[in-house]
Amino acid sequence: MKYVECAYAGCVPVGVPAGSLDAVAGRYFRPYGGHGLDLLKDLCQPLRELEERAAGYRAA
């Protein structure tokens, strides 16, 4: 349920996708190993790319 709520909210997915998600939704996730640098690197992408990932995740 939390993955669906994340998508509806327009969030950018980060981390390991749940096994219950199909491959289309999973491709919008970026790995996050628990290090701040991983998250910072992911969120420092151009805003347009982040918006596209969030929209693609929601559409999936």
C-alpha cells in the first residue's frame, strides 16, 4: 500500500522496490545503500529528470 500511496503523491522512488511491484514500476527506483551520499547523488539530478521518474512511477 505504501508504494501505491508514494506513486499517487508524486514521489520519486528511491531504494529497492518491493518484489510485489512489476518490473515497469521497479525501473523508476534508484538503489539506496543507506549512505547519505547515495541519496544526495540521486536527488541532485536535474529537476526535469526527477519529475519524469515520479510521473513514470505514478503511471506504472
